[in-house]
Amino acid sequence: MRLRTRLWMTLEKFNSSLRIQRDPGDSWESESSVLEEAALELRRKYGVEHLWARSDPYSKDSPSAKVGLRDFVLGCFPAQVLDVIEIVNSLLWAEVPEKFHREVNEAFEDEECPWRLSEGVFFQIDSEFLAVHVLAKTQELLRAERFQGALNEFAEARADLQGGDLKDAVTKACKSLESALKTVLGREDGNASDLIRAYVEAGHCNDLPEKDRRAFGDVVLMALPFLGNRLGRHGQGSDVIEVTRPYAELAIHLAGSLVQFVVQKHLTSKPKPPEAPTTIDDDVPF
């Protein structure tokens, strides 16, 4: 119950006024709010006239009753709480969701609940390291640096994993790495081995001893394409391999780590803008 209460307080914190044009043929706009519209959208989503939840959210045996949005969040089924948060996220102003995501995810993390909000959609995580320290950070980096193709493929790989499309999850994880490499190299074509070879030859690994640079590309960076070639997109010969979840999770985990590495190296290689010269104004009145 503490998590639900905290989530409701977060929803209230990010509530704001809205002006809604109910009738497309009439320019009249009515005053509303994010939470009012969320309650209306929930009723549409569920096809009901009223929201129903336990009349006493603190008692599992209490009968259902018509409730407002607050009591719905406190007394509804757990999956419905996620519905509320996703709908509210979709109604927020464009500059707000990132802060909203952070506070919602902090609540789930503090209460050790295995759900995280990413790109407006909830994902159930399988390990704290995978989701928080690798996957979430990777998506933040990709979004910040406009690696849109890699971001979309990485998010789709995670969605496929949760939906049980394991072969597609492996394939899209590989594509996310390839897209990140293409962005860094300024290329639009090339398979994984070509891109990794070009990446190393372009000097992105020159902080390694020269004798180790090619091996780093062939052994470390090619680990994910190896999985993709054997389990994902290429023919498997006479031995058809059924991709199991541990391999799909490994592919996404590798994608998170390798894409994060490529993007971070790209950021550190960017020249810093020159600092503006410092001037002293003798007329400052103190």
C-alpha cells in the first residue's frame, strides 16, 4: 500500500490544468486537468461508466464500489495501476515525462518492485543490474544524443523479450548496435563485421595498445553479432536452433553494454567548445 500511496502522490504532483476541445466541430474549450482526463480515458479503455475498486483499499475482502481516481489507484488490481500511470504520462506536457519517469521509477526501485517506466511503457525487469545500470542508462544516452534508430531498435528488442518473441529480440538487439556504429561512423550501410572493422580503423580504440585493437573488435565487439548470426537472422543450416530466454536476455544485455560503450566513446571524443573569455566589469556595484 505504501507504493500505491507514493505513486498517487506522484500523480498529484504532476497534475496540471488542460483545455480540451470536446467537439471537433466547435472551437469551445472546456477546463480540465491531467487526472480528470486520465479517469475519463480509463473508463473508455475499460468500457465502463464508472471506475470500480475495493471500497476499502486496506482490506482485501472489501466489496467493489464506484470510486474516484485516487481510490481506484489505491484499491484496483496491480496491472491497472500501471494503466493509470501510462495514461497520465501520455497526457503530460512534452517537457515533463522525463522527470515523471524518474520519480515513478524511483518509487518502484525503493519498494523493490520489478517494473520500470521507459518511453511511456512499463517493462518488467529481470535483474537490477540489467535494467537500471545498463538498459535504462543506455536508453538515456541514446535519447540524449539523437541516436533515434538505435534507440527504437533497442526499445523494440526489450519489448520483444517481454512479449516472448525471443528470436526477434536477439535480431533487434544486434541492429541497435549496428545503428549506433553507423551513426558514429556517418554511414548508412554495412554489416556488423564491416562496421566494427571500420570503427576500429577510424581510431575509436586507439587508447588500447596497437596489438590489441583488432582483437578487441573481433572478440569483444563481435560477441553480439555472433549471437545474432547464430540465433537470430541468418540461416541455421540443418540444425534449427530454438532461442531460449537466457540467450535473448544475454543479447539485450550485451547490446546495452556495447551500445553504451560506443556512445560514451563518441561523447568523449567530441571536442569541447572553447570557453568564453573572462571579462571583468569595473562598474559592478559591489
